[in-house]
Amino acid sequence: MIKTYIKNIIGVFFLMSLLNCNYSIPEKDKHPDMESFPKLSGVNFKMDFINDSIVVLKYDSEHYYAIGSSSLFVYDGDFKRIWRTRSDFYSMEIDHKKNIYVYNDEEVYKYSFPWVKEEKIDVINGSLIRDSVWKSLDSSPEYIKIHDSIKNKKADSIKFKILEKKIKSNYTSCYGFENSGYILFTYNDKEYCLYDYDLVKYYADKKKFDSRWAKRMSEIQTNLKLYDQAVLGNSSSGNHFFFSFYPYGYAYYRLKIGDQTMNFKYYNDNLEQAKLKQWKNPFNDKIMISRYYNNSLYTIYLISNK
């Protein structure tokens, strides 16, 4: 009797510990006869598959621009590829003249429209300039006993004066690359980039700051709805100090176009992360679905009922 009681208590504590680690109780497929994406169960639905793996996707008034795992793409509004080149960069910007800029923390390259010419853009690294100024101050006898906060202000002041000499005020426009420390300065006869996170806001407040560049795709939930899921099992992650589970199984979706509806399921190796998303189509009424996989890549599907 006592042993049974102890076993029950241990079982309860074990179950509670599993639940605290995000463990989900497994179940069976709720809709075993339902088609799995990308198969379609609705006979009136047509789906086109874009056979490129995409990391970043943007658009302007006429084109889509995409970065793949090792390529740079341009598509028309119907998602037909019109240009491709090899690229190892994973960040890009497209200006209002359709020039493409790709970059990392060290380099910036430009593909001038119609993308036949590649050129390297000169980069002024404000962070390296400041580091050099700081080291000079830190080793100077004049500043050896000065508090770091004072040296920081002095280093910022000297860096700014150096950059003022390098960055002429007669630029025609400037633009801050998204979520980066880059600011592109355009002049009548040249352009170059400043790499300095601390000065992005400073130049963003200037009147010549350009905002007419290509945009990222926006997620919507107009036609695609997640309405249920079935946990088939749990995968684990963590170490000796922290341990957790994440569920895998089927996510059940409903796709509606006009008065027609189609249900399907999608196997998801982590149900806590949505792997299918609807993006707003900027060019036509086809439903754009992105399938996220391999940590960073997307595959695009275009669905219509015509």
C-alpha cells in the first residue's frame, strides 16, 4: 500500500516536471485521410511552385528581389525569374532606381539596373575610427588617469570631427540599410557607405534621408487559417542545467478563396513555430504561401482558384 502510494506520488511529480519542461501529451493524427501540403484536396485550386530557396524577399512597384542560399534573384510580378547571379551575401537593399545593394559587416556591392554591372562601394568604418581614437587616448599620458566616461565623450567628439571631413554635406540623398549600421551617401558623381550604428539615427533625422526603397513582404492571415493541431511526439533540447521539450506533429489549416474552401494538414517538426505563412501579394490576387524550413529558407507557393 505504501509502495503504491509512493509510486503514485513519484509519477505525479514526474508528470509535473515534464509539463514544466513544455512536454505535450502525444495523440494520433486527427485527420488521417486529409491531404498533406503541398498536395491540394480542392479540385478548383491551382498551385504554382517557385523552385528557388529564399532567405530574404522584398518588392517594389514592379519586381520581387530575393536572396537565396547562394544566389541573388529578380522576379517579375508573376514571380517569373528574370535575373540571377551568384552571391554569398545575406542582406540587401534596393533603391528607387532598382539598383541592388548587397552587404555584410565589412563589404557593400552594388548591381546597377539593369543589373549587368557590379561594383564595390567604398566603406568608411566609423566604429574602427573610434576604436583607433580610443586606443590613442588610452595610451596618452594626458589621459592615463582620466575616467573612461570622459575618454568616451572625447573619442566620440574626435570621431565625429573626422567623419565630418570625410562626409561632405552636399550629398543628394542618404539611406540607412535595414537593421544594420550602414548609411549610404549618394552624390552627383559617386557614392559610399558609412558603417556606424551610433550615427544612423543622426542622419535619419536629416531632410535628405531617402525612404523610397523596396519593402519586405508583410504577413497577413486573410485566407490561411490554422485551426487545429495534433502532437505526435516531443523532441528535446538543452543541457544538464536546462532541459525542455518542443512538440512535433500535424498543423491543420483552412484555405479560403472567395466562396471556396480547402482544408489540409502540414507536418511541422516544431509546432511552436508556424512554418506556413501567408504573405500579402503586392501584384495580383493569387494567394502567396511561404513554407519555412532548414532554419532560414523559404519556398514560395502561389495558389488561385482560377
